[in-house]
Amino acid sequence: MNCRHCNNVLTHVFCDLQTCPPSNAMVKPEMVNYPETYFPLKVFVCEKCWLVQVDELEKADAIFNSEYTYFSSYSSSWLAHAKNYTDYMTDRFGLNSNSLVVEVASNDGYLLQYFKEKEIKVLGVEPTANTAQVAIEKGIENIVDFFGSNLATEKLFSKADVILGNNVLAHVPNINDFVKGVKIALKPNGVNTFEFPHLLQLVQHNQFDTIYHEHFSYLSLTNLITVFEKQGLAIFDVQELPTHGGSLRIFAKHIEDDSKSIEKTVDIMLEKEKATGINTLAYYQNFQAKVEQIKYDFIDFLIKQKQNGKKLLVMELRQKGILYLIIVVLREMI
């Protein structure tokens, strides 16, 4: 396997979760007696550009199809996050009725609806037809397709004042062509923002449950600086967010755009990542052991409770995009 950014041969395993079914691959009632398809889930780190990644064993068009089950508007906290983003971007960059905001992976229109309320022109690019249809019913124009350089050239060349993508950058197998598409579609003085779970948080808090086939890459500012510069884009600001277990929001522009200066936040975040050793192989070499220790401790806990005649009540709680598993130990078997 070669690095999806720099084509370096990948030999360093960051985490091996063996085999898993694809995310959101819901088993239909009529298929419960049939075997489920599993794929290897092994994560590599590139020691040349520090992009952490899985192989594209399950193809993107098989994951993001017309039966996609995730609808962003189901989360009230995520809607509030989208509304706050809309207000912030409108004020900071002076967006108005002459502006065009393009969202990549716009899902069911959860975010673009707020720009539309401000009478700002919007366009969604969404490959899953069922979620896009919900957005279209809200009056949001959509291109039902995958975003990339071809689509940007054919339909969006230098049109967008803002291109945004929330939790999509990690989902694209060809990250180089995807970012190239941003370069093509963005106006000369346009702004691009992406939000994504921060690799630093994944490692620090052992968030191995955020590793799955739908995430092809695991991102830091360190590796994205290289990816964006390769395509002629400069990251000029970065913000830390609490969403999805700890995320980054990056702001990018054309390298040749002198109207926006590079904020201090970029150097501060790069230094923060460097201080952890994120650009050294040693940073990635102990993660597997931590994952396995959590597994063994949990199995040991379950066995001991069973031996003591206890019964477990398992509940799920989702807060700020994080899924918590709550286990209550009942005193007696009932």
C-alpha cells in the first residue's frame, strides 16, 4: 500500500483492528441469516508526510450510496453548531446576497439552510441521493455527485466565495484530487473551511472507536499543511472545536491571495502538535498496546461481573457527536 498523498510505500502500522463490517452497513431483516461482509481495518502512518490512513478496501461509492443512513439534521446540537458557523462566517467575511456558499457533503441541508435564510446563494454537493433529496425539498440546490477536480472544472470553476466541508475531508480516498477541486472551484479571494476530528485528540484519548472504513484518513494540521500547499492552497487560520471528541477547523485560501494574512494560530497549533512528537514514528508506536489494554481490561471486567452473578445494563448516550457506552452493574441477576 502506498500513501494516498505522497505515494510513499507504507510499512508502519499505527493500529490494527483486525476485521470489521463497513460503517452504517445496516443488515436488512431479510438478510439476518446470511453472512455479513467484513473488511480488514489496519491503519498506517506515512513517515514522509505523516498522513495516517487506511486502505480503500471498501470503495467510497459503496459506502456513500442512495441508502446512506446518516442524516445530519437528526442532531439538535449539530444544528446549533451549524447555525453558529453560519453567523460567524457571514460576519467575518462579509457574506451577502451576491456571495455563493458551496458545501461539500452537504447531507440533508442541515447547514446551508441557515445561509439560505440570510438570502445568501447556496449550493450543495452530496453523493448520497436520499439525503440530497431532503435538502432539495428545503429549496437547496444540489449536485448529486462526488466532489473532485473534474466536477469543480465542469460545474464550479472559480465560482465559490466559500467552500466548506464538515467531517468530509477524512472521508475521501483521493485527498489530493479533492483538495485540487477546492483550488479550482474557489474564487481568487475565496475562503475554504474544513472541520475534522483531530488526530492529536484521537491518540491522546485513545479514541480508537473513531477508526472505521468510512474514515480513509486521520488528520492533523501537520499533515494537511503539506497536502494543501501541494495544490496551491495556504492554511491561514485554525480553530480548536469540542465536536466529535475534539476537532480542528482550518481556513484556507489561494497561496497567491495577499488579502488574508497567516494568523498566529497556525504556528501555535503546529508547535503544539510538534511538542507531542506527532511528526515522529515514536508517537504512533504505542497506540496499539493502549487499544489492546482497554480491550483486555473490559473483557476482564465483564468476566468478573458474570462470575459474581451480576447482570449488566448497557445504555448508549450521544453528546457533542461522541457515543458513550454506559454500563450499569446490577446487584443480582434478574
